[in-house]
Amino acid sequence: MLSIEKSAYSAGNVETRPKLPLPTIASRSCSTTPNSVIFVDDDDDYRSIVKAELVDEGFHVRDFASSEAMLASLQEGTRADIIILNWGLDTTNGVDLLPVMRERGIDLPVVVLTDRSSPIHERLALQRGAVDFIDKSRGTAILAARLRLIVRNDRQAPKPGQVLQCRRLTLKTEAGRAYWDDIDVNLTVSEFKIVHLIASRGGEYVPYRQIYDAMHYVGFVAGNGEHGYRANVRSSIKRIRRKFQECDPTFDEIRNYNGFGYCWGTTSAPRP
């Protein structure tokens, strides 16, 4: 199997490039092909190699040389299970595209594939909404294994049509939308998963690790040190609280038990 290593980009900061004018995409794509992948990378040779190896791994791959081509294809109705997005593209950084994609209604899981493997880059990608951050040097076999876990986890999400009502909170799983007093809180995909998890277990503290698994998939590893993932959970909870407080300045439903985790609407300590 060919290696998918690529020479490193020039060392530097994570400064953003000019943003693209993006079309509005109203609805989430939903794949009818098992393990269907969209792959965006502007290096033709590298993209061709990775595509061939993913096909050998059993994936159906649609590849694009630019984010513009990918967005146009989605607008025309292309369906997939997951998007693989290169960090560095000619017209924009893939990581800069992530929040804009969410604003445009593209809520497919996105994996950032990169040779910028520093914790700073990883944290930024996850904060922007990526479900995984994979160093290109790990090879296609590792990439494929992680893609399968992400797709499996996504398909095990709550069934379409379910509505969770928790007092003033309404969660519509089909649309992936959270409402506070009928006001859309505008959560990202990973933020919605967190709120759904802790609200569905209202009155019970959920450990950091379980929340982190809900954000990504079971066994996902990121962050510095054995418990580095906690910083990512805390950062996500902070953004979630801020969004709810924009709807209601008195919002105070998410409680923390230091060193353990979070719960929805209770101050009781977790059981040892």
C-alpha cells in the first residue's frame, strides 16, 4: 500500500486566508451508499493515491480539487456520509471553511487531514467543528479505520423524527436543532450531540470521557496528556452556554462537578 505522506507545509502560524463566497446549502446530505466519502485536496497526485487506497478499503469516494467544486456538488444534491477536508487548500484553509459550512447547513461529519500535527492545529480544528484530526503520515489504513468508526457512530445517532422535551428545551433529532423557549440556539453538530446526551440524562452527571466520545466517537484520542480531552469538553460547554445565554441571559441549566463531568439541571453530586 502506498504511503500517504506529503512534504510538510511551511512552518508558521494558523492565520486565516481570505474566506470564500459560499452558496447557501439548505439541507443535510444523507448517503444511500455505505461508507460514502467526499475528499477535498488540491494536490492531484496525492488525492489520486488516497482515493485509490480508500476505494480498496471499501469506500465510495467522490474527490474534488477545491472547496468551491465540493460546495457546488453538494448544492446540486451530492450525498455522502462524511467529508475529508485537507487543512491547506489554494483558496482557503480547510479549517476556516468549517464554521461557514455549518452556517450554510452542511452538517456532515468533517475530518481534517493534515501534516500540521501540532496540538495548536488540532485544537483549532476541533474547536471549529471537525470530528477528527488526522496526520497524513499515519497512512490510509488508519484513516479508513477512523472513518468507519465515525460513520458507525453517526448512524447510531437518535432516529429521525424523535423529539426530546426537557422543560424549556426542545431537541429535534431529525434536524439536529435545539430550541430554548422555541428560539433556535444554533448549535453545531458536535454541540447538539453534547446537549442531547446530557439533557437525555437530566439530573445525572455525565463524565468528561462520555461527553468527549459523543462529540467524536468512542476511543477517540486528542489533547495533551492522559486527560487532555477535558479541555476540549470544557471549551465546547463554554460555547454552548454562551449560545443559550444569547437566547436567555438567565440560562443556568448546565452544571459542572469539578473533575467529573456535567449534567443538565441539577446540583446533586455524582455517585462515587
